[in-house]
Amino acid sequence: MPRLTDFLTPARIQIHAGPGPVSRDAVLDSLAELLAGVSHSTPGELSRSMREREALQSTGIGGGVAVPHCFVDAAPAQHAALVLFPRGVEFGALDGGLVHIAVGVVGPRRPTDHLRVLARVSRLLHAEEMRAELLRAEAPEQVMELLRVRDEGVG
């Protein structure tokens, strides 16, 4: 089973600790910026695709986590980006709560591969203590190390 750290790099991790409201669209724009180069798309195209997916049903899966995702035919493989918002973002999550961790996933139209990545993200971030540790992280490299260690223990 592939690991999330196979699809994510420190360069595609952002930590937003500042004050002020952040919108769901701003989260999608941040993820699109991080994923544009590796997916062979523009940030605008990715952001638009993620918004279209969100219009079907929120990818805010609960527990403070959202997993915005879309297919990109030009993408050579599955890729992920992660954005942390310790103060929380109103995202229309299924549980009605704020989103603190957003993991964007883009890849070619290979639904099985795509679903494997989404399932891996869900399993990794299911544990409340893992989410809390991520939100205390101060640098992308620290986030990667937390994910790498946890990823080794998740089947």
C-alpha cells in the first residue's frame, strides 16, 4: 500500500498560523498553488476543478479534516499537498465543524489509485492525537516526519 509520504513533499506543505478569517475558497486556492506544477495544470484550473467537486458534496470529512480532490488528465501520477489552519476554517464539513487540516489530492483519472490515496489520508488522520500533533508542528519538515512515522504504523 503506498504511503501518503510517497505523494507529499515539504515543499507542498503550508502552515497558516496568522489571525484573520480564511475561506474555503482560499484553502482550495492554496492547495491549487501547491499542486499546480506537479500536476501539469494551472492553479486556476485546479482550483476550479476542486470547487466543482466541492459543489457535489463537501470534502470536509469531519474531525477538522478536509480532503479536496480532483482528477487532472495531464497529471503523471497522484500528488498531495497539505495545509494546516490551527484557527480553523468554515468548510461546510459533514460534521459542521471547522477544518484545521486540508489535504489536497490530484492525479490522473485512475479511480483506484486516487481512492487508495484518499483512503490512506483518512486512515492517517483518523486519530485525534495525530491531528493534534500536526497542528502543533512549526515547520513542513516536522509535518513530514510526523506523517512518515505514523504512516509506517498504518496498514
